[in-house]
Amino acid sequence: MGLKPIRYTGTQAEDFSKVLRQRVNNYFKERNISKHANGQMYLKTVGMLCLYWVPFALMLTLSLPSWAGILLWLAMGIGLAGIGLSIMHDANHGAYSQSPTVNKWVGYTLLMCGGSDLNWRIQHNLLHHTYTNVHGHDEDISPVPILRFSPDAKRLGIHRFQHLYAWFFYGLMTFMWITSKDFTQAIRYHKKDLLKSQHTTLAKHILFLIIFKVIYLSVYIGLPIYLTDMSVWLILGGFFLMHFVAGFILGIVFQPAHVVPVSNYPVPDPTGNVDADWAVSQMLNTANFARKSKLLSWYVGGLNYQIEHHLFPSICHIHYRNISEIVKETAEEFGLPYYDYPTFYGAILEHGRMLYNLGHFDNAKPIHA
């Protein structure tokens, strides 16, 4: 059973995408700069990889007290999230380099973090970016049943408390990737004929997952057990802590961009049509935050500029700050919203408010929807 097609047929601000794309293209053309990575991005790549690998190398080579080992695992979690946000993300969007081969190999950094780059491209590039906030298509708003991220999903009694417990489940995100989620996704994508888009079969993909997860666990659990004098329980606890930190960071960066009170959650009609142009739908379902925070933007790979990322996923994130004013001005010119929370803290509060709304009300859509 394939994925039911969705078509964006609305005519609101129908020239918005065309005009905006032309203006952004002119920005790069007039300055004679590439849309891809530059020296600054290469330096960040080295830095993020070191944040993940250096603590691990210290752990394997030095005799450290337990508290120091825990701090190293924590640092690795920050590095793991940084690799996903700042390196892998761009590469698997084809934004890191003009060379598909370079993007492919840089995208493999997800494998050394325990995840599947192939599954990620299907879930994120194909489903999330194409069908942003469309229930039943965008898997980013279809998490485990204990969480309700869409007003079109069934509301359960326990959801009344999700604004309190959701944050813990965010911490389990990458841990679920390395254990069960990659396998269940592979089977689901096979049933929906989505593995074909990545030129593989279910058998090949499952075999690949098993091999690389065995390698991953052998390196990041097996080597510390074999080479260090840390207890097995400390190693397993530190490994879990690393993934919990990484998952929590990823959760609080990605969710405030879409699961917020201003999102309108488009609903296709019975024929599969959405009454919005694709680019307009992105503006109605995406929010930026903390655009003035250069440090936060550096660490999260420019994903506090989610609007720019959704409209131009093939542009390296180092350019988002500069093109954001073009996007904002063009949106205002066409009468479209440009949702922008001034601070990261404010965006997280709004996400928490949306979790509360979704947990307490069947219809949690904004008034303008």
C-alpha cells in the first residue's frame, strides 16, 4: 500500500514562491557566493566531530574517576546532537556540498551516531518537508501514542499531562533510533513503497541496519568495557545519558518550530487536495526563534531559522541569517505570516502551551486556521 498522494492546490499568494526564490537566487548571484558550505562550515564540522570523539578518546585512554566519565558521556551527548543538527542535517539535504558524493559521505555521520541516514531522508526530507503538519503523512507529528502533536490525532485521557511528561520522552528519541525505531520504520516504509525512493529493498536495508548497529554498539559500549576500568553499569548508564542528552536537545530544537499554537495543521479534502500553495503552507506551519542569538544558531545548525530551512532546504544553514530578512520582507509583501519568537525560551514556552492545548482540547487549531 503506497502513500496516499497529497496535492497543494491553493492559490493564496501563488506568486510568493516564485518571487522569493528569484530574490534569494539574486542574493547569491550578486555576491558571487556558493549556496553550500564555506570555510566556516568546514571548521564547525571539525569542531562538532571533536566534541563527540575527543571525550570518547579521553575515556578510552585515561584512568578517570566515575564523575569525570559521566561528564565525558554528557559532552558526547552534546556533540552527538551537534553533529545531527549542524553536519548530518545539511548533508542529507544535499546542502553541505555541490558534490552529491561529498553529501553522501558526510551524511553517513548519522551512522556513527547510531541512526540510519536512509530512514532519516525518508522521514525528514520526503515526509516532513513535503507534508509539514499534515496528519497521517508527517511522521514528526505522529510520535508514540502517549504524545499528541496534532489536533487531527485522537486525544486520549493521558494527554492531559503531556505538557509535563513530553520532555522526558524527547530524551528517549535517539535511544529509540538505535534500538527499535529504525527497524519498525524500515518495515513501514517498505509497506508504503518508500524504500524504492532510496533505491534499496527491505532485506538489504534490514541487513545494513543490523551490521552497522552491531558495529556502533561494539565501538561505543564494547570498547569502553574492554579498554577501561569503568564498571559495566557506569558505561551503560553513561551511554544512555549520552543519548538522553542528545535526544532532549533535538526535541526542544525541532518541536517548537512546528508544534506551536500558531500552526494551522492543513487537512486534505477527500480527493487529497490541500487548499494552500506548498510554500504558503510552510509559512503557516513553521516558526523561527531566537534569530539574534548567534551562539544558539551556530550550535543548532541554523535550525532556529526553520522558515528559511523549510523553504530552502538545499541551501547550507550558514546562509539562513542573511536571507531571513529577504524571506520576512517578501512574506509581509504578500500578506503572509512570518512567525518569529524572539527567544528560545519563549518558543519552548509556546510549545509547552501547545502540548497543553492538544492534551485538553480536541480542536487545538489557531483562530486564523
